Amino acid sequence: MATIRDVAKKAGVAPITVSRVINNSGYFSDATRASVEAAIAELGYVPNRLARGLRQKRTHTLALVLTDITNPFFTTVARGVEDIANEAGYTVTFCNSDESLEKEQKYLDLLVQLQVDGILLVPTAGTPENIRFLQKNDTPVVILDRHVADAQADIVRCDSEAGAYQLVQLLLELGHRRIAMLGGPEGISTAADRLAGYRRAMAEAGLAPASTLVQSGSFTQLSGYQMAKKVLSATPQPTAFLAANNFIAIGAVKALQESGLSVPDDIALVGFDDLPPTLMMFPFLTVAAQPACEMAQQATKLLLSRLAGEGPAQYQEIILPTELILRQSSGQPIPLSR
Amino acid sequence: MATIRDVAKKAGVAPITVSRVINNSGYFSDATRASVEAAIAELGYVPNRLARGLRQKRTHTLALVLTDITNPFFTTVARGVEDIANEAGYTVTFCNSDESLEKEQKYLDLLVQLQVDGILLVPTAGTPENIRFLQKNDTPVVILDRHVADAQADIVRCDSEAGAYQLVQLLLELGHRRIAMLGGPEGISTAADRLAGYRRAMAEAGLAPASTLVQSGSFTQLSGYQMAKKVLSATPQPTAFLAANNFIAIGAVKALQESGLSVPDDIALVGFDDLPPTLMMFPFLTVAAQPACEMAQQATKLLLSRLAGEGPAQYQEIILPTELILRQSSGQPIPLSR
DNA sequence: CTGTTAGCGCGTTCAG
DNA sequence: CTGAACGCGCTAACAG
């Protein structure tokens, strides 16, 4: 555990000179560089980032707080963030809030303690107070994937409302009228937006879905399974399902299989968020895919520009479009029904 | 950005007293605690971990370096590590080496700079020098998932050789003789072990597979696709495939579909590493599943015990068994062939 | 181009 | 039970 002083002694210079060579800052001769580098190599010296961070009040570290790292959508987000951050010389710390406000608060507190330079946050339900906490501690934050009302922060997210609207439009064009919504958690903007898009498309078609057709749950496979079961046990039975995310869709497929119903012959199914090709043995699901990587990259660039003191004074909200990917699960046009 | 001194001033005590209250160390009266806590709340004081780490020479941080965070197997590993680490009051930093020795080196260097207390490492091919680097810098390491020859470190991994052996045995019992191996990268112990298990089972059955049946590639979907294509274009054609991991299996399914071959009717397929239920619309693949979470947890416990100065002086190698999960892809017994 | 001084925020050490 | 002094390893500010 050699220190900068050990290196300085061995190279016959002052510690600050070593610091300059390491950081390529200020002036020094080639001869100085050579002797310092030789000493560093000989001692196997590794700089201490804690000390550096303490002194500089900057750690060159960002954090990404998200709600479910097991979801490939967020794995992709993580990659997008890391790519841009690394290019700019930043390290990224990843944290999993598990959709729990308490865990989120715990992590944000930790990240402030760790003196991260900035945070990318996928907020759980209703987090304005968590965001205020960051602001009180001078930690810039960019909100990712979800809208937060009155957030004093930049937001980068996708247009869930339009995505859901398109999916329902597709189903309507195929002849479906009884379309069930397997929704996400109330209080989470993406879930609310997808529900709103569903309702708008239905209303424009002059349809008022029975209340049993509109479910809300959590973004998990189990919840998708349970919501699908509930819908199937009620009357009227739907002819199509809209799943609010990929895990919900998978749970719905399970429930339909169990009930002896086939997709799309008996029930059409469309979902939100694609699964990556690496994971798809049988690409099958018609979805509104969100550009996870682009969203993450834009958010990271925005955060970095904030750290550099650039960008417009006003907070921005950037909204990216979703992409409709047609596969088998949405099925063929069905005969007129009602 | 209040400091411990600001708190001390407001509470009318010395900074060290504040430190004691925060860390619950040493003695202080209830009255002192109350006034300090009041001051902390009022100022919104958050301790600075850089300063604390610099002083204590411990950061209560572990790191997990793995090779592919997009693979659900490693996502599960990450969860296992985090669970145990958090319970013990440690934070975990995750790093992705992408199976690149250079990236691994870069991350290990960074982690030493960050003064992490210990590292869990899924090593890329041939990393004894990277491990020596950690030892030179007094950073305890536990190797995860893969064997490293002569590593001066504990190792926790699964029994890939036996897992592959079982899978091939299964195929042999079903009547297959021409079994192709879609292998992983040469130089990675899990890939080598799976190949060895394959060869042992084949040899015990008195079979010497044609060299075209034994492929090696990388642990990716693309590589699985390419290896499957190559095998299919050679003579003799196999009746069964063993894929060395989940991504390779998915690539093989794609190649088989393209060639108009159905699994398992035309070709049986077995693989390594399960996909989690959350991601499986159609559970289908017969696999040797590794206990990713248990492995990760054991490794983390071992690392923590090393940090506490406990455990046997000798380095340990813990090897966990795999579990054979039977599904459709391995198919029914086939008529005698050759 | 190089060095001296000082201090980032905290906790160890030792003294009350 | 409480506090003063000191230093962890590094670099900003200011000399020279």
C-alpha cells in the first residue's frame, strides 16, 4: 500500500509532482515523468480514490437506481448508462430499489454518503420527497423512464400512453371489442400512462370496458398470472389482453395455457417492453418496445452536461416514442363479435 | 453539506462525540445522543464515507466482477451476493468484464483504487496474474463459478463436468449416438469441464464423436447459432445437441428453426443453465441447472469470513452439484440409429 | 517546471 | 462519559 509520498521519495521529487504526472495536470518535464512512472511501476503504486475524492469533492462516480435488475429492460438501461458514463471517465454504481420507496430512500442516502457526482433514478411511486433530499445535498439527478409530477429535475422517458394506444388500436382493427387491461401498479406513471392510452383508444372506439376487464397489479409474472386468471373467471370474457409489461405478459401466457386457451387462436395478447433476442427462443409476442438503451444514453448525457454546468436553466422532459413490433400473439382479424 | 463539526457546534459538543453517536461506539449519555440527533436532523447532516473510509482503511464495500450481466444466470448471482452482503452491512459494486481480460484488469485496478474491502471474481480466461495483483494490494478475493489453476484464493463453483456427463447420459439412454457438443470458449474452466463431461460420457459408451460434432465458440446466442449451422452442414448429422450454456442453446434453436428442423422431433437439444420462470413464456429446454444463488451466497459468506479473519488457513474449493431439469427439448426415446 | 503549506471530513489515540 | 490533537492520502492555492 504504497502512497504518493513513497513514490515521491523513490523518484526524488515532491508528492505534488507525482500527483501531476498521475493526473496529467500542470507542467513537468519528460525526465520527471519517466522517473515518476518508473517509481510507480516499481512500487506497484495505486492511487487512493477516497483521498482524491475527499480533496476534490468529486468522485467521478455516477449511480443508477432502478426498480428491477432482473428485468431485461433495465439490464439494457444499465448498459446504456454504463457505456456513456465510461466514455466520459465516470464509474457507475448500480442499485436495486425493488419498487420499494423505503429501499430507494436507503440507497439515495447511501449514495449521498458515497459522494457520487450524480444520480440516474427510476423512481418508485411518488418520490418527490426523495428527489428533494438529493437536491438538499447538491446531488444532481435525472429521472429515467417515469414521470414525477413537480419534480425539480430533468426527465427522460418513453411515450407509454401512445404505445398503449397503438396496441389497442391494433386489436380494435383486428376486430376485438372486449379487450382486457392487465395493468401495472397504481401510482407509477408508466402504468398510469398505459392505462390512459388503453382507455383513450377504447373510448374513441365508443367502447366502455367492463370494470372486470381492467386490472391493476405489479410488474411481475405472478401478478400477470393472477390478473389473467381473474379476468378469465369473470363475465364477459375478453377476446384480447393488453399486458402492461413483459413479465405480466409471461404470467398471462401461463394462465392462458393452464386454462387450455391458446394464444392467439383463443385470446390475442399484446404487451409492453420487448425481450432481447438473446433470451427469446420463440419470438412470439406483439409489443410496444421502448428504446431502453437510447433512453438511458440520453439521460446519462443530460446528467453529464448538468455536471459540467451546461444545458438550459429550465428542467427538460424528453419523451421518446415506442416502436410497435408485430408478431404472432396478436393474431389474425377475428369475425365480428360483441 | 454539513460536516460533523457543524453538527457538533449546533449540539454543543465536540466532533468526536458526534462521531460516537453516529457509529454507536464508545460511551455517551442519553442526553448527548438526543441533542446530537436533533442537530443531525435539523441540519440534514449526511456522513461522508470517503472521509470515513480514508480514516478507517475500510469502506464496507464489496465488488462483484462478472462476465455478462445480460445473462440471467449472472443476474441471479448478483442478487445472491447482494443479499448476503447487505445483511452484513456491506454495499456491493457490480462490474462487467464482458469476458475481456483487459476490461477485467481495468476494473480490478479501479476497485483497488476505490479501496473495496473484498472482491468476488468470475474470472475470464487465465487470470492468475490479475489475482496476484489483488493480493499485492491486500484485497481478499473469492473466485466464483470458474476454476483457476494455482489460484491463491478460495473458489466456489458448480460441477460442470458432472452436469454435462448427466446430460449426455440422458441422451444416450434415449438412444442417441451422434451427439454434437456446442461448446464455450477454450480456456474457460466451465467450458472445458462441460466438454470433459461430454467426452467422458461418450467414451464410456464406446463412442468417439466425429471432430465436426465437437465445436467451441463463445457463450453467446450468435455463437450458438453459428456452431449449430456448422454442425448441420457437416456429415454425419447429429441427432442431438448439447449446448454449453443458455445463450448457445437459444442460438441453436434459431439455427434449427431456419433449417426446418424441429426440436425435439428432428433433433434433441439439452443445455446448461436454466432461464428463470419470469423470462420463460414456454418452458421447454432440458438443462443442467446450476444453483446460481446458493453459489453466490456461499462465496459471499466465505469472503466475509475472510475479511473477519476467520476460516481455515488453507484456501478452499467448494463445488456444488447441478440439477437435471427434464423438459420437452430432450424428446422421447428414438429408434436404434447409427 | 517544481515545491511548500494547508486542509478536505472523519475516527484513532490518549488524556482527562 | 467527554474532549484535544493528530493524521489517513491526496491536491488546490500559492510561491519560487
